[in-house]
Amino acid sequence: MRFETAYTLTLFSRLPQNITPFNLEFDGIVFEIRNMEEDWRRLIAYVNGPVNPDTLVIRTGPATIDGSEPSRGIEVHERIRFHNVLTRSVNLLSFLTDVPIRYAHNLEHDRLIPETSEDQERLEALGTETLFLSIRGDLYARSFSYTNLLNSVLNSLALKELGLELYSKAILMQEPYAIFREFWKILESAFGAKDRELLELLIKFPPVQELGFTDKELTELWILRGRASHAESQGGMKELEHVVLETNKKLHRLKCLVEQVILTKGVWGSKSLGVKRLVGLTAIVDKDGKLTVVKDSYRFIEP
């Protein structure tokens, strides 16, 4: 049995025309560019490879609001391996052409391709050709409001040039473990410290305390940061899969912390614990991912 999935690649500038055809293979999984639009800035890439038919199972989606039957589909456990080949290939293509590339999953192209009569019988026994894909939905909110800010506040914030640069580069990343890793660099830059020294400074920093962080939680995030840096290269697919799931769960919590450090660090790049709050705290993402709105959002602002 083979599985095939497709992605739309969007290029920030024209791709050299002599790059196509472009095919790569990693552990039997093939990345292939098949379609290119006329402006050479959008293309369709397919990822195709073998899957074990014995691991294919039916998954049922959550209950529906209108009481209709929930969706059912075939779950492909090896899907993360195909996504990993996609990211490797896009990174390589971007390096070869010196062109930044973003990608988006084309769900309608996902399909299982039977190669033998036994594969066909397996699909028929499952009772559907629809594929199951778990989509995670998050309640997203910033920890502050950017509306109606005074020019003096914007000017003060703009002076934290390195922090803003690191943040803007972090949110350009598409993989949660990569964003997680880049967010941690902002904390290192803000305090001019790393590892245990950084953790000791963070736990003493008043805005971090206001967000409810404990030494245990910060240590866990720091360990996860290390795993996010090495999962793809050292830990194998099991480790990568685990890190992707864990960084997804913790990303909004870390993002809340990073935003508040940028908005409150008195002297950037120093070990000083001085606070200069530029914008009121409006929402907190807790350690369980729950969002709490702060009613009196200006009670934390320094006079």
C-alpha cells in the first residue's frame, strides 16, 4: 500500500526554471514537484511512499453539533514521516535556490493507493476511502492589546530591536518545534543568559511571576526546548512525533511569556530584573493552555 499527500509551495521570489524536475527520496518516501504555475511562484509538490496496510485503522471524529453522524476515516499512522520528508525537501530546495518558501497542505489530494489485490481487499474491508486527519483547534489570543497605543509606547518598544527581530523571524517558522526553539532565543537575548542561569533569572522576574510560572514549569519548557533542537537529527521519528505534540501543547504558553518579556524588560540584554511595562496585560495562557482574561488590564503598568 502507498500513501500520497500534496502541498502547495508559495515562493517569495521566482524559482529558477532549471530546477525542475525536482525529485528527492528519503527512506523510500519520494518528494516530487509535478505542477508549476506560469509565474514560477506557486507549485504543487507530492510526497509518496509505502505504508503498512496492517496499521490502517478507522477513526471516528468528535460528536457533531447538529446530531448527525460524526465523520469516519482511515488513519495513516506514518503520516508524520511524510510531513518530515516534506520539510526536509523544502529546506533543501530553499537552500539550493536561495528562495524563501512556505507550504500549505492540500487535504483533497491525500489518498491511499493499493498496489496488490490484498491491498484492495484491505481498503474494501475498512468500508471507506476517506482519510482521517486530526485537526487541532486552539483558542488564540494575545496577552496584550495593540490598539490605541501612544507614540511614546511604540517608540520605546521599537528600541528593543533585537527582541522584535527575533520574534518576527520566529513567527515566520511553520513547524511548532522550530517556533518553540526560536522563542527561547528571545528569552536568552532579553536576559543575556542561557540554561540554568536564565531559568534562575526568569523565576525572579516579576512579570513571569504574574503569569504563574514556577521553577518546575520553566525547567520543563527548557528541557523541551533542548529536545526541539535535536529531535529531528538525533532522536528518530518517535522522538520527533512526541516533540511535535508537546511543543504544540506548550507553544501558546511560551508565546505568552515571550510577549510579556518583550513588553516589560527594563534593560534588554542585561541580567537586570528591572521592569518597565509598556502595555497592560490583557490575557494569560496558563500551564494547561487555558485562557484567562485580565479585567483590569492596566493594574500591572509601572507609573
